[in-house]
Amino acid sequence: MKTYRVKGDNPAVTYVQVSEEHEDEILLIVTKLNGEDERIHEDRISRELFQMCIETGYLVEDESLSADEPAFQKLSA
């Protein structure tokens, strides 16, 4: 699974991990870290919006977290 970091979310850090891909939408796991607070939720967005977020640099792939293990497990360790 690929993991992306949301640009400009200071002081919090938000990671978005692609959980499932469908024809017109993508299921995401969103992990927001703010100090010791960690919030995880699922979200669905259109494939078109997801591509636009990557193309504009709003989402940047974080290769250090892109793997088979869910991002929130790596971030919590």
C-alpha cells in the first residue's frame, strides 16, 4: 500500500494510505498525529480528486511508510 503525507498540515502531521481502489473511487485510511493525539479514520474520495491532490503536490508519497503494513501501525510503533 502506498502512503502519502499531506502537505502543510503543521503542527499536526497527516498521512493518507490507499486501502482499496475501485473504478471511480479510492478508500483511504487517514492518520492524523498531533503531539500525543492520534486520530485514524477511513474516507472515500473520487479517483479524479485523488489524482488532482497528487498532481498539485497536496499529497506527497512517503516511501519510508509505503509498504504492506498499515501506516498507522508503523506510526504508532
